[in-house]
Amino acid sequence: MKRREFLQAGVAAVAGAVWPDAVSGAPPGPRTSAPPSARGRFRLKHAPHFGMFKHLAGDHLVDQLKFAADQGFVAWQDNGLTSRPVEVQERIGRTLAALDMEMGAFRASTAFEEVRFERPGDAAWQQVLQDFRDSVEVAKRVGAKWLTVAPGHYQHGADPDSQAANCIELLKRCCSILEPHGLVLVLEPLYWGINRSDDFPPKPALRPEGICRAVGSPACKVLFDIGRQHSGPPDLVAQLESAWSEVGYVYSADNPGRKEPGTGNIDFPRVFGHLAALGYSGLVGMEHGNSQPGAEGERAVIDAYLAAERS
């Protein structure tokens, strides 16, 4: 599954869910923290998402969070968080706090096929800035720190340096909204025209890490997508080290297929081991689907992450 298709499927699930049932069903059980034996099960802070363990945990959002905590996960991710009603966001935030879990990145503003960040002064810029203002309030409700942004495609035939300058200017304005709140936007590299070989060569200064350096704000970092970065040279570890000073968040997904580790060609024990060796203390969003259906497939996801860390 391609990254865009994975995200669109998640958006569809958010839109089609009956959220009142998700929050007004059976109340959470009396346990308010993960069993001591479960915490520390993983070296890295892997963050599952809603629906990943629905057969084992049930449809109730709180039960899915509790199940994840019981399995040793200390973080969670919800791309569609901004689409949920305020009362659901607040319930998620209270549950995460009770379970001593961190909320991972959620989408603040994305442009998959649009030219949004690269054309200055139009309504699209104002929409992006409003997206970020709204996302600040969402982040407060759930205790989140990271917000994802996909700047969209560049215009074919237009000067790439000028477009990059426009994108940098808008990112600076976004960061000015986030900085007072200690929030960080993380750039998704997938939809950047500057990273597409059919557009123009990806000059180092125009790659996401170069853009972040040009923005010059602690609120602007790179989202390192392991599955996506594996699709081109150089070696994953070399890419990680090259961008390391600007990496603020990590996505995990095997390639091909965008499923759990061990279902594709990526050497996850090496990549996870390198992240640990570098002292990475951030989150690893489990940005993929399950390769097998049902409860067995969900157990396979958990086992895959344990195996990738123990190998």
C-alpha cells in the first residue's frame, strides 16, 4: 500500500466512525497504568494507531489504548485526530495521561496533490496558517508535541529555488504559531516535488533537512519515513545520519507493502539498533497496515516489533 493510500484509508475510517459510541460505551476498567512488567518491553517508543488492535482490544477507543499499554507500548499516534469531535479528543487525552502514554504526531496540514506551500499570498496560505492555529488547541487537549505537514507538489516548470523560498517563508510563519507552545512540525518528505526525480535533481539545500535548516526554528524538523526512504539511494542508515540533526520524528513501515517489519526488504533490526545507538528518544509512528487479518494479524504486528528489536 502506498503512503497516500494508507492515509486516505485512515481518513475514511475517521469519517465513517460513530464517535459517540466510541466514547460512551463501557467505561474504562479500574487500572490506570500499564502493568510494571510490560513497561520497558520495547527499547524504542513505538506508537500504534486506532484500529491496529481492534480485534484483540475491541472497537472502543479507550480499550484500544489500554490494550496497547498492557502490551508495553508507551506512545500512540492518531493521524485523524483533528477530525474527531472535541469531546473525543479530550477523552483520548485523559486516557493517555492516566496510562502514562505519549501522543504522537497528528496531521496539522497536508497537501497531497496540491501546490499549497509554494505559491505565496493566496488563500491556500491563510488556510495553512489557520490549520496550525486550530491544531495548537487540538495538541493541548491530548498532550501532543508533534504535528505533521505535507507541503504538497511544486509547480512544474517554475523555478525550484523560488518555490523553495516561498515554502520556507510559510514554514517560518507556521513555526511562529507553534514556538510559544513548545510544539514541533515535522515535514513529510513524500509529497515534496523537490524529492521527486522526475521534477528536478534534489539539491541538498532543497531536501527536507535543508529546508529545516533554512527555516532555522526548533519548531521545524524532518519526519524520517523508513519505508519511503528505503525506496531510493543511499543506504537507510547513511540517510538517517545525513539528516540526523534535523530528524524530529520517525515513521516505520516495511517496503514494499507498507506493513509491519519483516514483511518487506528493510533490515529493521539494523535501523532500530542504529536509532537506539544514536540515542533517539522520540517516537516511532507505526505508520502501516497489518499484513494479516484478524487477531492473529494483530499479534503478528506486536511480535514483529519485538523481533526487530531483539534480533
